[in-house]
Amino acid sequence: MYDLIPHIVNGLTLGLLFALIALGFTLIVGVMEVINLAHGAFFALGAYFAVAVIGGSWFSGTEFGAWWLGLPLATRYVVALIFGPICAAIAGMVLELCLRPTYGKAPLYGLLLTFGAALVIEELIRVFWGTGEQSLTIPQTINGAFLLGGLIFSKYKFFAAAFAVLAIFLVWLLLERTPYGAIIKAGSHDSEMVRALGYDLSKLRLAVFAFGACLAGLAGITMAPIWGLRPHIGIDVVIPAFLIIVIGGVGSFWGAVAAAMLVGLSVGISGAYAPAWAMLSMYILLILVVGVRARGLLGRKSALEN
């Protein structure tokens, strides 16, 4: 059991980061009623833009580039944490504008459009950043390892877990303690009622899509030092995000968080004993949960249960 502690810590960290990805996904699904297959691409975009900001690749060879690279790495990292999600949010807004002609039509139209957008973004990443694997440099203060109770732990994983907890808490405050959150939640239950109350549904959808993409980009920056960064990483991310919202229950905030923690723990613990089964474990978890409770852990009652 003592040797299992590092794997539990890794699983909890992974679960918290998965929650950050899934929350943006579940907001978009709840309000837009669109399964956004480009969500993983926003995850990748946020991380790649952060790499460009930290490395100063866009203005290398210029006086500004020399000045920028002369700044402390911690300063450039903080700027990247802000700039990357903003760029992902802008890309999300562009995609939402492209999605508007599909509203009111068969869900397949939106599904195919977001799938195509994911492929386009992946190819753009290859054009601008290359096909090889990239690394996101992190400040020395959160890099390296430390010894605790005779076990070695990664400083960055503790930082990533704490950062994810803070981000999840702030998202919860926005949704539960602000009028904007009340409008978003109302839109996920009955968008036509929101329109009847005088709110601009188009602006709401645009804002929610941007916010969801922003969360994905933030998760990408936080997870890149753990997972690495490659053009097709968006595909690796969108599948767990989709599984999490199904396990937790579509539209449920805490359901997504709980499901993400379960998925993270299942991957982390199974990886300790059977690494080949690590990723497969989350699919087994999906079957077990949905087989017992079709609506997911905290989801609303589904037609499947009638």
C-alpha cells in the first residue's frame, strides 16, 4: 500500500486535470447541445501558443525578442498561462460562428463540422510548429522532485493539482455565485426560455463556447509538461473528456469532477500493476457506471431509463 501512494497521487493529479478539460466540454454540450469534437484541438492550441510565448519563437532575432528572452522564465510562464487560453478562446469563437448555420438541424451536421475543424487545427499546428514533439519549459521553482516520507514526488504535479483545484473552484464560483452563471445554467436547461426572458442567445452561445475553449487551453498548458506535446494530442484528450461527461452525467458540474477523479484514479492505479490496461481501465469504468446507472453518476434522468 505504501508503494501505491505515488500512483494514487498521480491518479488524483490526472483526474483534476481531466476535470478541467471536461468542464469546458460539458458546458458546451449543455448549452450548445453540440458534441464538440474540436475540444481537444483547443487543448493543443493553448499549449502550443504557450510554447511560442515562452520560447519567443515568433520574434526571435529582433530587439524585442532579445528583451523578452531576457525576462525571468517565471514571468514568461505567467504570461503564457494568460495568453494561451485567450488564443484558444478566440479559436473557439471562430468555430462557434461557423457552427451557427447548423443550429436547428440534425446533430450530425455539428458533429461533422467540429470533427473537420479538429483536423484543420491539427494540420495548422503541423504547419506552424512542425510535426515533432515539443516541450513546454517550466520555471525552476516548480520543476524537479522532492522527498517526502521516503518517497520521491514531482513538484510540478503538486503545482498542477493545486492549480486545477483553484481553476475548478473559480469556475464553480462563476456558475453558482454570479448572474452570468445563472444565465449559463438556465441556457443549459431551456435555451428558448432564456431567449424569452430577453437574453441574446447568440451572444450566450458565443461566450460559452469561448469559455469552454479557454478552459481546454488552460488545461493544455498545465498538462503539457506531464503528457508532452504533439500535433495529434487533441485526439488523445477528447476521448477521455467525452467519457467523463457520460460517466458523470451530461450537464452536471460535480458529476464531471467526480467522474474525472474516478477516471484519473483508475488510470493511475491500474498503471501501477498493469500498464497495458491503464487507458483501457477508463472504458471499463464507463461500462460499469452506465450499465448500473444510464444517466451517469449525477446526471438527469435519461430516456434510456424509462
